[in-house]
Amino acid sequence: MTAALLSLRGVRFGYPSRPVFEQVDFELHPGERVALLGANGVGKTSLLHLFVGLLRPDAGCIRAFGRERAHERDFREVRAKAGLLFQDPDDQLFCPTVLEDVAFGPLNLGMGRDAALQVARSTLAELGLATFADRVTHKLSGGEKRLVSLATVLAMKPEVLLLDEPSNGLDEATLQRLLDHLEQLPQAMVLVSHDARLIERLANRAVLLQDGRLTEALLHRHPHAHAHTHLHAHLPGHEGEHAHTDGLIAPLPALPGKTVSTRR
Ligand SMILES: Nc1ncnc2c1ncn2[C@@H]1O[C@H](COP(=O)(O)OP(=O)(O)O)[C@@H](O)[C@H]1O
Ligand SMILES: [Mg+2]
């Protein structure tokens, strides 16, 4: 097997007020896209932050890109190679404009200003965000901030992507665009997500964090058929534009001011 890009051995971690992990072992190898699953508050974000040295373990060993990492100078190198998409975009974005935010990483890695701006523009264009360059970052919507945050990560051309709930706040079309983009990226990834569509499209391995321990999980699909309803809104007089029943299920009565359809 290839050498691990990232590994945790016997990692224990807790906040002063709260233990989080007792003993975590994990390896990320090239080509892996690992879904990191677990309930709210179980420690998924903390685990990603441990990988890049934003938090330090109480015990155990962290290796990244072939070396053991323990000190701030070690982790500076790790942060240049492992791009972390923060759960909250406001933790990621701090420049006045989108272009400056996306250029910040390449500049910080020592790239000249013109080259960094060029990388920033091309990264924005790859994500369909070319027109966002001069937008004021703090005025973007939540979903827009999430995509711009991803651009700031990808502009650094990281070897590994650590994505903390990347599909939060995205509408359906934007989610599909994000998935199309992430799917064709070559980097190994750790994906924290509760979104089954994202996990199904992207993950080729899954691990479950539970009770302070990390275990391998099986991703599987099983047939599951049931009738369900879709709530959606129409302008008055446009009800006929799509089928409201497949013929197997009786249509539900309309809610006041809304139209309700049933599908199978
Ligand atoms: N800075 C902090 N100080 C104290 N407790 C924290 C801090 N950050 C997170 N926690 C707690 O640690 C646990 C793990 O948090 P987190 O890693 O954010 O979980 P997840 O991402 O799985 O929802 C939670 O109970 C959370 O409330
Ligand atoms: Mg989290």
C-alpha cells in the first residue's frame, strides 16, 4: 500500500471542559475520499483541526506528508499542503474583496502578486465565480461565501482537501455544480457531511466517529421504496406545468395559498 498522506496514531484530545477523543487511529491514502461521519458534537471539526495543527493532541502522534508533526513550524508546512475548508465560511474569509481573499493563500505561499491574482482569477473561473472577483466578501450570501471559501482553498493547489460540511447552505443547482467540480479533482479528501447526495457522489470510503473512537464504516445502498410527498409553490394558474400525481397516489388537497403534489 502507498504511504499515508495523513495519519493519526493513538490520538487523544479534549477541550479543558470536555474530553472529545479517547483513542483515534486513521490514515488517508492517495485516491481516497473519506466521508467522516458522526453526530453533531462528536468531534468531526476538531479532528480536521488536529490534522492541520489548529488544535494539538493530548497524546498520540500525527504524521503528514511523510513526517511526524508536532510543532507550529511543522504544521505551517502541513497547512500549505492540506487545504481546510472551515465549517463556518466567516472563519475563512477576511479580506475586503473576493479576489483578495482568493489571492491571499498563493501570496502567503510566496507567489508574486501578479501570479497570485492570476491564480485567483482562474480558480474563481473554474468554480463559475468569475464575476465575483470584485464583490465585497462580507456582503455575500451564505452559499456564495461557501463557494468563495472553497476557491480560497483550491487556489493554494493543496495535495489533500479537508472539507467541513461543504454543501451547507447551497441551493440544489449550486450543490450539483460543487459536486461536479469536486468529483473531477484528483486530491485525496476527508469529507465531513451529513448530506447523503454528497457522500454518495464523492466518497469511496467512510469512517464513523462515535463515543470518542473512529471506526471504519461500510457505505452501502439498499433498495427502499416508499410514497412521499413534495411540497412546492406555484404562481396561480401554473398548476398544470408538471404532473401532480403518477396515477398511483391520490393527490393531496392543496394547503391554503400553496399547492401540494404527490409523487412516487
Ligand atoms: N473551543 C471549544 N471549547 C470547548 N468545547 C468545544 C470547543 N469547540 C468545540 N467544543 C465541543 O467539543 C465537541 C466537539 O465539537 P466539534 O468538533 O465541533 O464537533 P462536530 O464537528 O462533530 O459537530 C462538542 O461537544 C463541542 O461543543
Ligand atoms: Mg463540525
